[in-house]
Amino acid sequence: MYHEGMNWSDNNEMKAQEELTALVIGQAFLNQMKNHGVMQDILAAVDSHAMRILEEIVRTLDDETLDDPECFQKIEKILTVLESNWLGSTRHDL
């Protein structure tokens, strides 16, 4: 249970509660979108955005100017594309 003065991010129990709350809110939001007939447009926009991300990744893989043998430049560019679309990896910070 959340108490006045507790910090959500400092307590694992609060973090789990916060994540579950976010899931419930997200599900309620999606249900409202479905009920109002908006989901079709949202899914089309998501699909279109996903395709643009994949096309940019393919362009990066085909980019002959990024020619380091270990492909660090290509990997860095792909991670940048993903991170700029909120799809980053924690491995990138290592």
C-alpha cells in the first residue's frame, strides 16, 4: 500500500504497484479507444510507423559509407534509430 512520503521509485513493491497500475490504465485506455472506433486508425498509424523504422534500419545495413569491419557504426546507427522511437535497449548503455 502506498503511504504519504514513500518514494515510488525507491521501493520495489511500489515499483511493481506502479507498473501494474500503468497496465490497468493502458488497458482501460485501449478499451475506450476500441469503444469509440479509433483503434483501426491507431493500428494503421502504428503499422506505418513500424515500417518506416524498419526501412531506416535496412538503409543503415545497406549503407556502404559505414564500412568498419566489426559493424560498430551500423549497430550504433540502428540503436539510435530504435532509441529515437522509444525502442532502445539497455545493452546500448554498457
